Amino acid sequence: MPPSSSNAIGVFDSGVGGLTVVRALMERLPFENIVYFGDTARVPYGVKSVETISHFTTQITEFLLQQNVKLLIIACNTMAAVASQVVRDLSPVPVLDVIDAGALGAIAATQQKYVGVIGTPTTINSNAYARAIHQRAPDIRVFSQACPLFVPLVEEGWLDHQVTRLTAQEYLKPVLAQNIDTLVLGCTHYPLLKPLLQEAAGSKIQLVDSAESMAEQTAGLLEKMGLANPQRSAPDYHFYVTDVPLRFQTIGERFLGRTLYNVRVVKW
Ligand code: DGL
């Protein structure tokens, strides 16, 4: 049976970070129901192997498909980088991923065709952003840098902290040396560092927030497929996590910019 337009959008991530994508979706598509899954018991994924990430991704995809979602969004850059095919092979509903969205955002933004990408070690080692950009624009030069310390710094709430500022300066040095004009924030956590990263990169460099690009792409796809929810009542939001929700709730509210309700624990 084809999905109904009133069904929820399924969004998933390794933990709390994908809430930056949920936030962008809530702002861009305020009438869409959303079911979110954060694998808080097994986060972080950014330093795990492709095999392990693919296994976890399969479980999450199956869970969300059982909730009858009309669309799946891979909000985690690391999962999108190494396991998006796993999701596409399993899913009868359309699948969008943040890497594709970020790549499209970068192609639209760059003038000089020199793009920097920052992300977790697994995302950067996979070269997925460069592939996604080169598929559509082979003449763009892509320079990547893994920034493993950013995820814990953001979760610590050090969004405007000297330690984070120095860390950013250090990480960005090699990509800035390549005269990039665009920098892709290739990790769920990095949109929270936008002001600090803009300061470290300089005002001439355009930051591409893959969460915002994803919300734009989602709106376009729902419209095209006739799956946009026509109802104009307040939507339902449900959040599933795999570990006690306390930390998810505290940190999540910062990511989401609003109070988190309806958080439930899934035991596997
Ligand atoms: N969600 C991950 C990403 O966007 C960051 C957190 C993790 O390493 O699991 O790459």
C-alpha cells in the first residue's frame, strides 16, 4: 500500500545530533508529523567500523518502517556516508540522506569551486561527500578534514568556549590553506557551532548547513510526490531512544531549541 500523506516522516541518527535536522524540518515543514530515532545506547558511530554501522542502521530502518513512515531521513552523516545503500535496499518508501543534501548545498554555494568538508573520522575516511559532489560537479575540488573533538565539545555545551575556538582554528587550518570559499558542516553536531566556525573560517567563507539543505530537499520531495501533509493541525512528534532518556532530553532541548516530549526507550 502506498504511504499516506498524513503518515510521519521517520528521521534517525546515532544519538541526539539528528535533532538539528528535526529542528530544521519543524521550521520548514510545521505541519508534518515526525518520528525520531536516536541510538543513544550505542553512540558515537563516528569512530566505528562500516560493518558495525551497517548492522545498527539495518535495525533502526526496520524499526521505523514498522511505524509506517512515509519517508526516511538519514540525519546522521556517518550512517549516510557508509550505510545509505543498506537503508535504500530495505525501504519501500523514499530515502533522503544528509550527505546528498549537503553536497547539493555545496554545489549551489561555491563560486570558486573549492569546497571544504568537515565531519567525523568515519565520514571523512569514506570520502562520501567528495563522491556525492563529484557525481554532479566533477570540476569542484574537495578538501576534507576530520574533527573528532567537536562532537564531545558540542555535547558538553561548549559552543562559545575558548577550547572549542582553539580546536576549530587548528582543525580548519589545512582546509583554509586551500583557499576554499565554501565549508560543509558534515556532521549533525556542527550546526550548533555555526557562529564559532564562521568566526574561525572568516566572513568570506560560506557555511553549508546540511540540516537546512535537508529540510529544503524534503519539502521539494514531499511536494513532488504528493506526500505533503494537507492537515493544518498541530503535528505529532515522537522520539525513540535506546538508553535512559535523561541525557537525551537535556542535551536534546539545546539541539531542538524547544522542550522535548514523548521520549520513549526501545529495548532490543
Ligand atoms: N551523528 C554523527 C554524524 O553526523 C555524529 C555523532 C556520532 O559520531 O555518532 O556524523
